[in-house]
Amino acid sequence: MLSVDDEFTALRTDALTWAAQGRWVNFFIEQYVLKQPVMPHGTVLISLFFMSLSYLLLIHFLGTRINWKVYLTFPIFSSFPTLWFINEFYGNMVPTSFGFFLVALSCWWADKLTSITASKNNKLKLFGYVIIPSSLFFAASIGCYQSFATLFPVFFLAKIIFSHFYPDQIPNACNRNIHKKHNVRFNQKTVVNALVFPFGLLLYFAINKTVLWQYDLHPRYVTNIFNPDFLFLTPYEAIQAAFEAMVAFYSGSIDYYGVSLSMAAFTVLLALGLALAQPARKSINKFVWLLIQLCFLLLLTSPFLLIVITRGLPFRSYVAIPSAIWFCAFFLLNRTRLQEKILYTCILLFLNMQIIVVNGQYAAASNLVLEHDKLLADNIYTRLVAANPSFDYKKPIVLDVYGWKYFGTKYPSPYTSTMSSSFFFWDLGNIKRMVSFMTLIGYDNIKILDNASRKKLTKKFEKMPVWPAAGSVVFTDGVYMVKLGDIPDFIHMSSE
């Protein structure tokens, strides 16, 4: 299913736009590996492969067994609706799944290889074989998408919480014995994982700076989004914005998802309530146990950390939300009482069903708007041919479009998402999108009139009727003119 921005991605020959956005891994993937990312089936297959591999690494990182609980919660990890917001762009699909894989690999590498190097008591090997590679994996994940900086804390805190709440679920005896003399002491694995986060961030900035210098690029996209002054000058507003987004996403708000996702709220609240209410075991100091419980709050907060330095993000940026909700679900299923386990299993079955229904509605919205746009493009081209008796499809034609064509649907249309947005509406009448889409589906002889000439045609457009009325498509002075709406687009508006 094509979505807004896919038309540019499919036609461009230079992927440097990714590097300018600080996503240098995307640049290398599109430039040298997946040169045409807009592939309806191939891209999805690659994405599913990396998401599955990420999940296996995450489970091994937690140290638990692969069982029915792992399978039941996988749809939450891989298909939670917030992932639709980023995967609706084919250009993002493979880098996003690869970013998940790199974060999981970073955590797994630091955790597992520490066991090998720790026995040799060689700090230099620990740094060279464990911390540096893990930090590089984490840096590369941020190079796929900056929001993956918030996913690492979710995985890291999930390991700490799970190890202390469910030590019996970890088959390796040495992993169970995390506590000693009634005090919780982070073992070497935890320390190493904690070091990977700052080292990874430093590596990302260093590599990003090098790529920008190498290709002589300016990071306008990043500088326009990130605004640290928001936190330092208005800390209350920054924290309030993060809290409001957290409540809305975890509650399954219809204002955010476009449709209710209520079972997500039950899952998060039950897991958090059980974690905070569970008394400390005798082998653990109560103050340390309180810190571990607070880790649960930090885990749920982590996906929203970037809000405080950005004044808000598009919904596709919250890549860590599915993993946070997944852990809440996994946390519930590992309760030992049979009655609890049955109850939570039922809740998660309903949550999985809601995920299927919501994604199904998103797919319906995307399919309908794509079919609408293909029909509209076909009708426009047919009217162009009819407007000029001497039309020759072998020769390029010059086109100008006034206004836009809105597409309305009964299916959800979440804020910041393009799933039900038309190529003939997005950006309030961007002729480049319209023509690129028409070129992509086969109408490849259309050229856009220059902006200066487009402005001069504004008065003529104002006298024309609106599409699809007779006279809404005309051919005059070698230019095809199409009036899609009464309200002018930006170019024709600026001529006034």
C-alpha cells in the first residue's frame, strides 16, 4: 500500500536525504543495499524477519525460556498499532525493523559476552570485546531512527525488573542469584549495559558528524525538531507534555489511535499496580526493592523522553511504546497463581484481538484512499487527453494544479498519520506529490509548470469551476490547468 512520501522515495536516485536527517544507516541501506525500498511484499518480508530476530534476542537477553507466553505476547511486540505509523512508509520499514534488531543485539551482546570475558578478569578485553561493539550496535540503531535511543532503556530496565521479580523463570542458576546478604547489587552485566547507553550516544554523534562532514550536509531536519531549550526554559510544560502523551498512548485513547484500544490500558495498569504493590522478599533490602519498583515507572516513561527536548513528536516516533506494553503483558503472564494467569491470559487475548482489529481498520483506510487516488489520477489524465485534441502521450505535457482534493472516510485517521490522506490533499495541494504519484503509477510524461508561471495563472483559475465540473480541466497556451478545489494551494495563495 503506497502512502504519502512513498512517491518521493520510489523515484529518487540519491538517498542523501537520510544522512542529512541524522539517519546514516538508512542512507547506507537505501544507497547500497535496498536501492528500491518501495516494494509491497519484499520490504514487508525483510521487516518481519528482523522483528522476529529482535524478539528472539530480547527473550534470550531476559534469560527466560521460550514458551507459550513468549508466543502469546509476540503480536504486541511486533504489531502494536503505533508501529503502523512508522511502517506505513516503505522507506522506513526495513530501517525500523533493523533498528529493533540492533538494539536487541546491543543488549544481548553486552549481557552474554560479559559472562565470557568476566571470568578472565581482563578489563581491556571487556572494553574492547563487549562495550565497544555493543555501543556501536546501539549507535547504529539511532542511525536508523533517533527514537531508538528510547528503546534501549526499555530493554535494559526490563532485564532488571524481570530478574528481580521472577528469578525462578530464569533457568540458569547463576542468573537467579542476583541478591547477596539482603542487598541488591547490580552485577557486572548490568554495569556494562549501563555503560553502553552513554558510549552509544557518543558514538552516534561522532559518526553522524563525520557523515555530515564527508557529504557536506547540513542537519536542518534535526535542528528544526530538537529544541533542548524547551526543557531548560519551561521544564513544567515539557514534563506535562510527556505525561499527557504517556497517559493518552497507554490508555488507548481514541484521539490518538483513531479507535479505542482499551485493553492496553488494562494491561499497563495491572502490571504497574502489581509491581508497586508486591512486598519485598526477605532476601532484599526494602529501600533497594523500592528502587526496583521505580524502575517500572522509568520503563513506562522511557518511550516519551524525547518529548521534553522536542515540544512533541509525530506518532511514528514512539517506537518504544510496543516494547513497554509488551513487557507489561509478559510481566502479567509470569505470575504464579493459576487464577491470575487465566485472567491475564484472557485480557491479553482480547488485547491481541484489538490489535488485529485496529490494524485492520488502518489497512482499510490506506486501501480506500489509495484506490481513490488511483481513480482520481486516471480521471485527471483522461480529462487532460480530452482537453487537447492534439494530445500525444509520447511527448511531455506541462501541468498546473490549483487547490486540493480532500478524501473523507469512516475509518480512523489518527493525527500525524498519513494512512487515510490523499496524495492530492497532503500539504494542502502539493503538485509535486500529485505528479510524482501519477508518474509512479504510469503517467510519466507530466512536467510541472515553474512557480513563477503558476502564480500568473491564479486569476484564470479563480474563474474556473471546481473539479469534477465541466471546465475544471482546460488546455491553454501550452499548459494543462486542473482546478481541484476552491481554496488555493500555497503557490497560488502567495500570488495574491
